[in-house]
Amino acid sequence: MQLILLGAPGVGKGTQAKQIGKEFSIPQISTGDILRSAVHENSELGKKVKAILESGQLVPDDIILDIIQKRLSQNDCQKGFILDGFPRTILQAQGLDKILSQMAIPGIKVIEIYVDELEIISRLTSRRVCSNCGRDYNLRLNSPPADGKCLKCGGIIIQRSDDEEHTIRKRLKVYREQTEPLIEFYRKKKKFYRIDGLLPIDEVFLQIRKIITQK
Ligand code: AMP
């Protein structure tokens, strides 16, 4: 079972990808998480991409495709995987097509989660995240504890630096210009589905599960 979750930042891709991964015992592969942990570890990759992440721009396609090629060749991806935040450009989508054909994977399913921009800005400015384990919180829906410590691991809950409003607006512009064209790219390939991301989280999950389990 292979799946791409497409959609602007803040539509809930990460939340859904984690739940699906758990339910189907397959890895959730988030290029954003991989890049953030490289920054956290201050690795060579992290040093290269830190400023790009903070600016809300996209990391170059060759770096991203290299990360994905290596990640998909790992054993845990043999049964399937969920791509979250990748691909984000036509070049990345074409690169992914090549990787999938090398892996003999035909017709990956693509689900777009759609939410309008005003709601996204409101969601992302109220998003908080554990600096240690990455668990998501939201001031509107799922408030962090008053002591600011993660319920799961006790780590400190922070606001991602790219979740400040001016950076969010930049990320949405980047999405419109560079990622939205992927919707047409995948629509032509048939296994494309669209879900209303304003529905409750559990309802979005049920709809995704239905799509995944149908032939
Ligand atoms: P995300 O957590 O998916 O919103 O990603 C956070 C940031 O990581 C983005 O704003 C980009 O700077 C970078 N990034 C993540 N995935 C990609 C990708 N597929 N291509 C280029 N840049 C990416």
C-alpha cells in the first residue's frame, strides 16, 4: 500500500499520515520531519537546509530526491509507505515516478486534503509542537498543558519558527506556485482523490481508509 498525501501546509497531512501508518503498519515518510531532525542534529544536511526551512522556501529538488531514494530503499518500505510533504514540485514528482518504476510499484494512490487559506493561517498560527518527540498540539483544538511540557514525553512544547504568520503566508505562496500544479499532474493519472479537510479528523481518516482499502 503506497500513498501520497498532498495538500498545503496545515491541512492535516501529518496527523492523518501518522494515524494511517499506525493502522496499516507502514512508515510515514515526512521530508519536513527528516529535514528538521537534520537541523536539530546539526548534520551536514542540516547545516545546508537550516536557513531554507526558516525562510519557508523549498529545499532543492536534488537534495530531496536523494533523501527519498535512500529512505524508500530501506526494508521497512517494502510493504508500503505514506509520503507526507513529498513531492512538492513537478520535478520531484517526475523523480518519484522513476524511483517507483525501479521498485516496480504501479499506480500510487494520491489523496489531496483541501482546506481554504484563511483556515490554514488560523490553524498554523495556533499550532504548537513538542521539541523532543514532535507531538502536535493546537491552541484552538488540542491545547498544550499549562506547564508547557509534552503529555507524551515531557519535552518542551514550542511554536515552529516557520509557523509564524509572515512565514506561513510565504509557505502558502510557495505551495500555490510550485506544489499546486501537482494536482493536475496526478489527476491525469487516475488514482487521484480529494477530501474536505474541514471535516473532523476522524471523518477525514475514515475517508482515507476507505480509499486505501478499495481496489
Ligand atoms: P513541512 O513540515 O512538510 O511543512 O516542511 C517544512 C519545510 O521543509 C518546508 O517549508 C520546506 O522548506 C522543507 N521541505 C519539506 N519537504 C520538502 C520537499 N518535498 N521539497 C522541498 N522542501 C521541503
